[in-house]
Amino acid sequence: MTPTVQLNFNSQEYDSHQCQSFRDGDWIIFRCEHCPDYERRLNWRTGDMRSRNVGSEIQHNGFHLPPQYQELLQNVN
């Protein structure tokens, strides 16, 4: 008998936090202001990803946009 696994992808049942990002060398680092121990690192050259204190009860989201591109998007006059 195969065990039954129920997966629920309804994001409304989970808290969602927006992460802030910054770059440190080859690493793009994502941190959450609500979860001080949460950190996700992505090495943009190698694709290596490292996570610290990732809890399954909270969905973390974020993106990284280099500062020079942020300025371009803000000054569209």
C-alpha cells in the first residue's frame, strides 16, 4: 500500500515575508526584517545556494536588482 501525501500549495495558509537583498562579492544575500536569523545566499557566478534558519511555516520572497539599474528605473523622465 502506497502512503498518501497531501500537498497544499495554497499560499494563503502561510505567512509570506518580503526579503531585502544586497551583494557581497559574488554572493547575493537575502535577509528578512521579520526573521532576524533567516538568510539565503546565492552565488551568481557558480549558482551555489546556501540557506540558514529556513522555516517551512513562512514563505520568503525577494529579488535582487543592482543599484545602478534601480536608479535607471526610478529616473524615467
